[in-house]
Amino acid sequence: MPVISPSAFASPVTANDAAGPVSADLRERVRRLERAHSLQHAGKAAVSTGLPAIDALLPEGGLLTGALHEVEAGSAPSGRVAAHDGAALGFAAHLMGRFAAGMPGTLLWCRRPSGVFDAPPYAPALAAWFDPARLLMVTARRDEDVFWAMEEGLRCPGIAAVLGETRATDATAGRRLSLAAEKSGGPALLLRPQPAPPQSVCVTRWRIASVPSRSTPGLHDVGAARWRLELRRNRFGAPSVAEIPSWLVEWNDETHCLAVVPETLHGSAGARFEERMVG
């Protein structure tokens, strides 16, 4: 995978958004107008997540291209957030694979190493979701450079999708990414290794956490990987103000796809999945 190290980033002028209390009816009317405007500029394109139960809540039946989406790591069963959460990275790779399946071009992955022992995504593992030969990896020293590389990638017609790993919560950079994605029609993903303060620029925000797998009855084996998905923000989809939809999904190594587990519990962010370990 080629590696690029950007060295400059022009900081735009920060703008402050004034927000006041508004009625639910007014918010819904504004949401519909924003959705119509966004779909018009994004070419009305949406890519299925491969999970019908989730697509049913998303605008146009999938993840909008020409939009910014966020994936953040959630807490593990122990209540802690791992420094390098494989569930969040795996789901982000899954979404990149869905975008890659319907769009020709290069996949741009921008990241800033978080420490001495930090390593880039392992190409053979990524092959479960997309062809690593299509991947261009950008390593930056600053979070500002990660955002800059993502924005430049969205302006390039040869880029199919852009992903950036960052811990920064720069609202201005997020707005620039959202506008760049809308103008180009390409999808942008922000992968965060831990929950971040909520922002209003992304179209969807997902929180992903690992949950215990289920062993084969009668065996002491390790079952398939399972994740808990929470849709924390769904800007243009089905409104979900009182509750945060959640699903339990399982990865199949043979078919290379995710599937919703029938025992999934739907509910608020405080809902937890009760898993029985068989063994």
C-alpha cells in the first residue's frame, strides 16, 4: 500500500453556530428540507449496508454518498473502551467495502499513528472487505493533516471513498469535509477510537462495541465475532428522538458478510444485550 505524508494544512476561519430551542414540528420541517437539498447535491445515491433491517431506517435505503459518516468505538462488556478497538475498525472497513463494491477507483485511508506501538491496518485482514490493491494509505503527523488529506482526496475524481482515523473533534474541519463530500458526491468516513462529543455535520453516526460470541453447543470453541451497533445519529432517515436503534450483528468468515442476530434487542442507548455463553 503506498504511503503519503502531507505536511501542510490551511486552517479555515472558525464559524460559530447559534442554536436556540425550537419546536419538534419545526425541526422535522427543517430536516426534510435539508434532506431534499442533500439528496439533490449527492446525486440521490445510497449504498446498502448489506443489512436490510438497518437499511430500512436510512434515507434512500442505505448510506448516502456525497455525505460524511462517523464510526466511533463503544465500551466493551467490561465497560472500558479499548485503545485500538477492532469492532469499530471492522465496521468501518465493512462500510468501505460496501462503497468500493459499487464505485470504481482508489480507497483513501488517512490516519495519524497514536503511539510507538501503533500499526496501520493489516492488508490481508482488510481483504475480507475489499481488495487491498485499491487502498492508498496516508500517514500524517497531525490531525489537521488527516483532515486536509481527506478533503483533498474528496476533490480527486479517482477516489471512490475516503476514511480518516482521528481523535480530534474539529467542528470546522468536519463542516469542510461534509461540504467537500456533498460537492464531489463521494462518501467520507471518520473513524474515532473513542466516543466523541456529538456534532451536527455528519449524516449518520455509529457506535460499535464488541460483545461476547456464542460457542457451538457442546464445544469449548470461540464463536463468530459479534458487535453491538448503535445508530446514534440519522440525519435524513427515520426520526429517532426518544430511542437509539441498536442491533446485534455477527460476522461470517466464510461468506464475508454481516448478519443481524435474531435475538437482537432494540431500545435506548442504555439497553444491554444479555448473552449466554454455552460451553
